[in-house]
Amino acid sequence: MRVLVIEDDQDVADYLNKGLRESDYVVDHATDGKEGMTMAASGDYDVMIIDRMLPGMDGLNIIKTIRATGNQTPVLILSALGDVDARVEGLRGGGDDYLTKPFSFTELLARLDVLARRARSGGETETVLKVADLEMDLLARTVKRNGINIDVQPREFRLLEYLMRHADQVVTRTMLLEKVWDYHFDPQTNVIDVHISRLRSKIDKGFEKPLLQTIRGAGYMLRDDT
């Protein structure tokens, strides 16, 4: 997922950029309003994080300008202004969500995921995925099978989410490279095999029925055979 961060506070920007990249997002960063406006207008992003108070051009003007051009990329407004009037102004000005500083990175990540899913689904937001007794909570970012918590890493979470959204369908290596790793070429490594193996050991090992299957010569499938 590609994210544009428009934030002039270097400490906040470094915190965001580090956390997002560790969570497997592709991040571009602009340090002022004018640069951010140019990047927002020319880039293809899944979601944007825009600070409200910026040098050169404030965040609300950036949002209003891109909305006027028909750009409907979801925007999370980040601001030290947390009163009700400021939040209402931001949302009415074209923002999709509003988060005040200081903030929890876990909450920010959950809000970004919700905005991106809402955009992909045309406005309807799905928060829980289920396949057989396997359950994923997209907001809490938890995975359970038969009520037992399963610890998964960020990349494994994205991989499992994609497989669950395409349950009972063959998912090819190319699909996974593009949608989970954001690669549009084959790096000729065993990265997918390694992650599939780790994920299979977590969601299938110790349970009566395996769900994650390898379809020889085609790819992988998360399937409930009951």
C-alpha cells in the first residue's frame, strides 16, 4: 500500500515513516505544503496522511484543492488542534478521518487500514474476516483460530488477509507479489515460500484440519473443505 505523508515536524515524520515502513507500507514524504500538494496531485496513493498546519500551504487547502480536481484518495488529517470545531472543519473540508497529536501509532495504523479498505470496497467497510474457525479482526489486528490467539507479523497479517479475502480461490505468486509485497516484477527469491511456510505453521499446526493449501503449479488457496 502506498502512503503519502505530508508533515513538517521532522520528529513526527521520522516516527511515521519508520513505523509505516516496518508495517510494510511504501511511504513518500513531503516536508511542506507546496511539495505535498505537488506529490498529492501527481502520485498514485492508496491513502494520505496530511498535517493540518504546514508551511507554504496548509493541510486543509491541500485537501480542498485535490478534491476539486476529482482526487478522492482517502485522507487522514493529523493535527495538534483537537477541539470539536477543528475536527468538524477538517472533515467538512474533505478529510475522511481526523487524528489529534499526540497519537497512538497502533490506532493510526488501524484508521489507515479502514480508510483504504473503504475506498477499495466503494464505501462499505468490513472489519472481520472468517474462514471456517479462522477469524481475523482488521481493526484490532488480531488473528484467532478456534478461539486461540495466533501471533502473526505485519507481513504475515497482510498475506493472510489477502488469502482470506480470496478464500476458495487460487492465488498466484504474481498476485501475492503485487498485492502483498507491492512488487511488479519477480525478484526470483523464495520470499513467498518462506512466508507461506511460516504462516501455515501458525494457522494450521496443531489444528485438526489444514486450511492453507499449495496448488501445485498454480499457487495457493485458503480453503474450508467442510
